[in-house]
Amino acid sequence: MIFCKSSKQEILSKTEKRNQKIRENPNNIKYSDFVNWLESNGFILDRVSGSHHIFVHSHIETPINVQKKKDGTAKGYQVKQAIKVIDGE
């Protein structure tokens, strides 16, 4: 007879894991993860002006400005601003 231990670990989806990672450490997020996170929260790329990528949402008035740093990460202050906009602060 084989006994299996049942684990009570919570299985998180990719989206939930990305959301948790971004909220826990907004200063060290890959640019591509940040863009995917914005899109999973209903934002779409509206326009690009130089290095500025502007994302908009149909139910949120404030656009999100996103820039990629030379090391391939998103700017921490922009990630924090996006979190506040999404949370309605």
C-alpha cells in the first residue's frame, strides 16, 4: 500500500505569481514582466514617444508611462506609480 502526503501548498497561476513578485519588489522587475502585468490588468499600449511607452485603460483615467532601463528592468518609481493607479490610490 502506498501512502501519499497531501500538500496544502497554494498553487498560484503565472499571473498571480507575477502580481505578487511585482508588489513585493517593485525596484527589480523585468521590463517585459511589467508590461505583461499591465496588460493582464487591462491596460493597452496607446502610443510610444521616444523611450516612453504610454499605456491606457478604458476604466482608469490616469495613463501609465513606462520606460526600460539599460539593464532591461523597469524603472522602480514607475512600477510603484502603476500599483497606486491600479489600486485606486
